[in-house]
Amino acid sequence: MARERISDLFSAFCIWVVIPLLATSLLFLLFQSGNPLLLVIFPLLAVVFFITKQLN
């Protein structure tokens, strides 16, 4: 019971804290690089990933 609770807390922590921090830092690096192609590809990949997660 406690192990399941810890697992749920860890997954919620990863979803709500770690992933947004990684995405924000990656976007910051993309803006620093100034490559317009990356600024187009990254949001498209994010949309495709989100849609595939919603379908599963």
C-alpha cells in the first residue's frame, strides 16, 4: 500500500515538475540558438507527442 502511494507521488512529481522544467530549459536553449527550423520542429513534435498520448 505504501509502495503504491510512493509510486503515485513519484509519477505525479515527474509529470508536474520534472517534465515542465526539462521542456522549459529545452525551449530556452532553442531560443538561444536562434535556429528558426528548430523553433518550428520542436512545437510540432510536442503536438504529435501529445496527440499520440491522448489516443493511447
